[in-house]
Amino acid sequence: MSEEPLVEAAEFDTPVSPSELLVKFETGLETAGRFEITWWEAGAYRFHYTEPGGIDFRFDKHPKDGAPQVHYHSPPDATTAEPSLLAGTSQPQVVTRVIVSQWRNAIIEQREPTLLNER
């Protein structure tokens, strides 16, 4: 995230026993937004993006009934799960770079959230 110039702040949810990384951006689709990132030792993850104006989406890797293990919850409310473009990718650095790249292209440059999960 240090390579993304729109990052306003990055901090853990609690300094004593952190479980989530919060990355705040100075801009987004409608307002400033943030990623809430959780990564478990077993390899599961959750990258939840939210803006106060009401846009939410998530890239997840965990077991879920009715969805593949690696799935995507589309905006505006992140309720529907579908296969993720990240299927087959598990390295934290690669997953993070792809998600930030997708966010930048779809939300900042194209202003088209439907592109978030497109290859």
C-alpha cells in the first residue's frame, strides 16, 4: 500500500493484538473510502472496501456455502458472491497488488465499479 499515492493512512485496528489492517484513501468513487483487510494464518483473507456514501465490495477467500472458496461480493452492498478473478492466486503480495490495481482502475480511473472483478 505504500506504493499507492492515494493512501491517506494505514493502521492496525488495535496495536496490542491486531487482527485487521485499515487502509484509508483520500478519494474513492463518491467519497473517501477504506479497505479493511484481514489475513488468516491458514491463508484465508478478506479485503472489504467501503465508502460512507454506500458502496461496499469484498474479495474473499474462505469456505462459503453456494460460492467458490475464492469469491467476490459486488457493489453496491457486497451481498452477492460470485467467482473471483483471484482464483488460483494465493500469495499475499500478489493478491494485494491485484486488488489495489483493480480498485484504482475501476473506482478511480474508469469510475465503473462493474470492472472490479474483470480480468
